[in-house]
Amino acid sequence: MAEDINYNKVHFVASYGKASQIPPSTCPEVSFVGRSNVGKSSIMNKLFNRRSLVKVSSTPGKTSNINFFEADGVHFVDLPGYGFAQRSKGERERWANLIGDFLESERSFNLVVSLVDIRHDPSKLDLQMIDYLQENGFNFVVALTKADKLSKGAQGKQLASIRKQLHVPADRIFVTSSQTGQGIDHLKQLIVDYCLGEDDGVEALEESE
């Protein structure tokens, strides 16, 4: 049950500017990735039932480090948003390298949550991220954000369209909203299944090699 993780105990652990600075995994980890304006911080705050534990900025692309949070022995990893054009080329490259170095490191990748804005077709970078996760055998799901901006009918059409574009199974993609809480209970259950159940992200990675 989702109650197995007490999100009331969630707290900030540390922030890292380089993947080489991050200590080895000591517990299950859930990593969140997505474009810089996809609403990642808002979804994480809704998951944690906090208003501002994960910093939400009015300026997309503000998060430049990898931030770790912890609740009941599970680490939640907030990766920098990718694809924000108004940052310098050097900074964008640093973020890309930071994300890449993290995903290529030896860690407990129990679950990667890839966030995509339901209102738009996936970007080239979104497609590349999903391809990367699939090709490297990650346990991952796609959470479509900002569903409250669309009607129920439009949500269903976009869900079907984006699923086909990303080439992911129906059970790996779902709809969320940080405003209404839609999909959050499902996300919590997925986290329990992959972090406290029999699934093991590290084993999945080893099997894919």
C-alpha cells in the first residue's frame, strides 16, 4: 500500500553540482527528469504534500544541481530540467553532462519518472530521454503533467497520442496534475512497487548489459 512511505517525514538531504560528488546509493532511489518548464518541482511537492520543499521558480531552468530528498528510507532525486534555451550554451552543456553522468553511474535506479507536458507533443529531447531509458533497461514511467489545463476528453486524446509518439506501453504512462492531485496516488503506488517491492532497478540495469 502507498501508506508504506510516510511522506510527512520527507526532508532535504543534499545538493550536488557534479555527479562525482554524490555518495554511493545506500537505499532505493526514485529519480525525476524532464524539461525545465514541465512542472517537475510542483509534482514533487504534491507528492510530498508540501508547498515549497522542492523549490518552484518562476524562471524555468533555475535548478542547476542534483537535489536529494529522503522519506522513510527512500531517496527522491530531482535532476536539473533540460532544454531551456535562454541559458548559456556552456551552462546547458554542464546540465546535460550532469544528467548524463548521473544516469550512467552505478546507482539504485529503482524508478525513473520522466515528466512530459500533456498539452504538447513530446520534444526532441523528450524523445531522446525515453529512448535512452528504454535502451539502457531502466525501470521508468512517463508522467504527463499539467492535466488540469485540459478537459477530460482532451486528456484522453493527448495521452493516446503521446504514448504512440514515445512508443511506451500503456501501463508505463499516466496523467498527473499538481493542482488537482490527479495521478499522485498512482505515482505513490508505483514508488512503493519499485522501491519496497520485488523490483530492483540495479538488477534491471545489470540484466540489460
